[in-house]
Amino acid sequence: MGGDRLDYLLPSEVYDTHVHVFDSQLGPYDPARAYTPEEAPLRSLQGFSAGISSTGLPANLVLVQPSPYGVDNRVLLAALQKLHKDGSRNCRAIAVFDPELISDAELGYMHELGVRGLRLNLQASGGEVNHDALINALEVAADRIKQMPGWKIQIYCPAQTWDVIYDTIINLPVEVIADHFGGLKGSSKLNTITDNKTNENTALEQLGFRSLLKLAEKSRIYIKLSGFYRASNLSETGYSDLAPIVRTLVKRVSDRLVWASDWPHTGEGKDRKPEDALNKTEPFRSIDNLLILKKLKEWVGNDEAWCKIMVSNPKALYA
Ligand SMILES: [Zn+2]
């Protein structure tokens, strides 16, 4: 099943909805960053993207402002400009800024370049999320960007957080993008027993899953299928414990799913030491993206859903 390489390579109109550029020639890092990544320039990103497509051409890309740049979007915007100059297709971006400090002119300029949302960065240092602060941040951010056409708020939070912010998101004037499976975890990352059946149920019954599904069913959120290695420990098997989660999502909310490679695959926040933040370079993970795509295609199970996730859903989301 899915053995033919061409079968799971990406279609020509695909959107890779979460990628990063780290390029010291385009701009400086935030002095208060939690880590310093390796370089990941735009041309490497384009090379990676071309390598997993069936046409040998890079995907439509959504650049996401990574935490080491803080609220300085210079590198993000410079990369967007380069993509436009290259004649690349629909290049979009999600920026990070203080909604209480940003001017209308800055928002307008970012929109023109392809920015379509604001990322609230909650977990760069792997710490706990303060719920009151998160609810307040969501409301302030939504109020500031609601007049921007098609703009969304993007968050990455532990799955159980959706139970707490459910009512807030129902009433928010903008839609939300849930990063990396909405924080759901495969059974290998949950504290469970070894019996397979029990494990499958545990993954589907984890806290927050029902709220996440309901929010997607009510068209309040999109869920990004990305960061498989953040949700599962089973790299050898292509993160097979995520299969029941993906199958459930596809069955219930296939119109609200998008895919992303999360290139260049930054490390996990919880291993970081403050004393290393500025002067030690943190390597990227080495990830078998073709194995991930092969498995994902198997779990998604039909071409109609695959095309929605890869092309039409992201096209609508980042219009
Ligand atoms: Zn990322």
C-alpha cells in the first residue's frame, strides 16, 4: 500500500503551511531568544520543497515567524519578497508582533506582502501555559487583527488547553490555526500500557480531543497535520501511533485540515539550557519526510481528502 513513490509525492498545487527560514544575512536574532538555530536559508527550503513534490517544483509556502527572531519580522518579510521576485506561487506568512504596538500601516504592509495572521508563541521555552494570560492574549490579538481580511491567529498548545479556551474561541471574531495536531499526542507520548487496543483508545480519549474536534466542526479552527515527531516517539515506524488520530480527524473534519513539513525541523524546547541560548548552535532534527508522507497518505485513505488537505483547504485558509 502506498509503495509507489509517485503516489505519495506532493501534487503541484500543494501548500506546505509551516516552514521557517533562518538566515543571518537577512537580519539579526532576538537577543532574548531561547535558542540559536543552524542556518536554514530560503534556497535550502526551496530545494527541500522541490525534493518532495511530484513535479520537482517547490510548493506554495507559508513561512512562519520562528521564536529566535522574536517580534522582528525582517527576515520573514525579506524571504517573502524574495519569493515574490522569484515568481513563486502563493507565498504567505504568519508573523509575530505585539498587537498593542503594531500600527495600521505596518499591518497593511504585511498584508500586501502575504502575511495572513499572527502567531502567539506560547511554548518556545517548553514551559507551562498560563490559561488566563492565553485567553487575554487571544482576545487582544483577535480584536486587533479582525479588520484584516482573512487573517487568523495561530497557536501551539497542549491538547488539554482546548477544553479551557473552547468558549473563548467560539466567540472570537477571527478563526484559529491549531499548530502541530493541536498538541494531540500519539500513545507513545502518553503515559500508557502496552496493549495496542488500549493505546489506540487512550490516544482518542485524551483530554482536549473532543473540544478540538468540536471547534473544527463549528469552523472555528483549522488543524495542522505537522510536527509528527513532536506528537510521537515512533520515528522508526513513521509515527504509527498517530494513525488513529489522523483517521478520526479525516473522518470528522476533513475540510478543516492542512498539512505542513515544519521544515527545517527545529528541536524540542524542553532540552534547552538558558546558558546555551546565545552562543551554542542547536542542530535541526534529521527527519524522514518521505516516510511521513507515505504513512500520512495511507491513513488519509482517499484522494478526495488528500487533495483537500494538501491543496483546497490551505488555499482557502491563506487566501
Ligand atoms: Zn515550526
